[in-house]
Amino acid sequence: MPGIIIVATMGSILSGLATPVEASAVGAGFSTVAAAIKGRLNWKVLQDSLLTTAKLTAIAMWIFMAALTFGKVYAALGAKDLIEMITLGLPLPPIGILIIMQATWFILGMVMDDTAILFITMPVYIPIIKLLGFDPVWFGVLYLVNMQMAFLTPPFGYCLFLMKGVAPPSISMVDLYRAVWPFVAIQGIVLIILMFSPQLATWLPNVLFGGG
């Protein structure tokens, strides 16, 4: 059943039948059917799922509202144009500017939600990377890999709190903080490889969507 849920969710996106947001509803629907087939679907499970979804949606909406408000004020004050002008005026090659962008994402990922980082930085970074001649799809992949690192980076990392929730009581948050760095390093290596080999990130989208 998990395989069917994955195929249905991803298949609806890749086939163009649903947007990523709509595909989440497809996944939820198939998950509900799977729970019913397994005999695990009851009123309490449904009620808990709906309540948790409502809570997470409310949290996400507050993050969106705050990030969008910040972004609008940021742009209205002219900071976006100023940052763009300063960045493009740096005595650095394009790859140097790209490295600075990745470093800011990594630092922000330690203390901020990935969605907030997206809304705050992308309006500034996207025009810059287009002027520098970088592929936006490749740049988006770099963002996702960087955010995967953020999920594991103390103190804000989402995955650390999820792992604490399923770990034995003898495993403390300090233990998780100490254990996670090799995995952060591995993802950092992947990020560097993708930065210097863009075709690794763009080959599959090009094949699927005929980009080249």
C-alpha cells in the first residue's frame, strides 16, 4: 500500500493531473483508503488526523503571513533592489555569489522554517541568478538540498524533534545533536557536487519534460 500511495501522489504530479498541493489531497485520500483496507480506520483516527492537520495548517498559515508581510515591507523599503545591486557589484565570479547564497540558506536554516526562508530570500535571489545566467530549476534543487540540511541542523531542525519523538527515552536531544553532523556533512558534499555539476540536477527534469 505505501508504494501505491507514492505512485498515486507522484504520478498525479508528473502526469499533470494535479499540482503538488492537490497531489497532497490525492495522497491523503489513498492513505484513508489504505487505513480502511487494513481495518485501522475509525472515528478516533479520523478525528486525530483532522485535528493534527488543522493545527499544522494554522501554524503554516501564520508562517506564510509573517513571511509575506516581511517580504512586502522588505521590498517596499527598497531593500530588495539594494541587496541585488550590492550582490551583483561584489568583486566575485558568479559561482562565488552562488556560494554566498548557499551559506546564507544554511545559516538561516539553523533558526528558521524552510517556508519562511523561501518567501524571504527567493524574491531577492531569483532575479540575481537569472541575471547571472543560472538555471532556475537547478537553483531550486540546490535550495531543496540545503533545506534538507536545515532539517537536521540544530537548534531548529524539524527532523531532530521527530527523531526524538520516536527514539528510546534513553536518547537525549544532546545525543541527537552530536550524532547528526556526519549526515549534515554528507548532504553538504552532495550540495557541492550539484553546485559544480548542474546536469546532475537538471537531467531528469529535462528527460521528463523535454527541456533538452
